[in-house]
Amino acid sequence: MKIITFFFILFPFINTQAQLLDSIALSKEPVYYDITEALKNPEKVYKLDLHKNKLKEIPKDVFVFINLQELNLSKNKLTKIPNDIEVLTKLEILDVSSNNIDLIPTAIGKLVNIKKLILNQNVIAKLSPEIGNLTKMTFLDMWGNEIQKFPDEISKLKNTLKVLDLRVISIKEPLQEEIEQQLPNTKIFFSMSCNCD
């Protein structure tokens, strides 16, 4: 009886420590479009798509899906990403494009498995230094935001970040050069610079 009790105490811990699915296994998993349906087996939800749901905030239930590897929250009415996002440590793709987000929280630094971070068409003016913790990230999409400068910590990504999209942002040439120096191995897409004051 003690062994059975110990197993049930230990089981939730074992479950939360499950390994990431590789790309082949992940491709075979279903995409959930409905939270109610997903909540029937929360530990088996790897891909959740809630785009175009007119969401003003991220539903709390999203943070129950601790095995999530892909989360699409694009084309909603979100104004912020709560610090609760830090529990989704298995996320590899996070898409919050086409919202009204102005700040990326420091908690983003806990998402150390992120490979693609899609933030385009928001109103983000700055990134926190914790962005430097995302050392597996290969793609950062920020086009159509208001960012002008990156924290020095972005240079921690210089060997892994392959693509940075900064189009549709008026960034003066000296600042473009500074970003290029921070990320010398990254393909950076800028719109034509404006040297006007």
C-alpha cells in the first residue's frame, strides 16, 4: 500500500518532467482549438491554437497545459503577456502577433526551449534583458513594432539566432549598425533607414 501511495504522489512530478517531443512525434499530435476540449486531457496537449478568438487576456487555463510546445495567440486583442507564461517551459513556438502588446515580461526568460518567437504587429518598444536566456531561439519576428534598441543581453543569441525581422520599423542607421554588431551572425531584415530628425 505504501508503494502505491508513493507512486501516486510521485506520478504528477514525473509527468511534469516529461521530455520534449521531437519534431516527428510533435507533427503527429493534434492541434487543439478549444480550451474546453483540451482540458479533458491537459497533459496530452502539445499544440494549442487560439488565434482570432477576440481574447483580451490570455485565459488562465492556458497555463495548465505544461507540456505545450506550440501556442498560437495571434490576431486577438491582447495587451500583455502575464508572468504566468513562465510555467510553459516546454514552449518551442510562441505566436502573439497582431495584438496590442506593448511589453514582453521578464518571465519570457524562463522559456528556454523557445525556437520561434513571433511578436510582429504589436506596439513593443523594448525587450527585457531576460531575452538573452533564450539561447535556443533561431527566429525572432518583430516587424511592425516600435522597438529601437535591444538590451546588451541580446548578444548572447549571436550564435543561435538565425533570423531577426525588424521591417516596418523606422530605425536610424547608427542603431541598425549597433544591432548588427550585437548579432553579427544573424540575418536581419530592416526597412530602409530614416536619417531624419
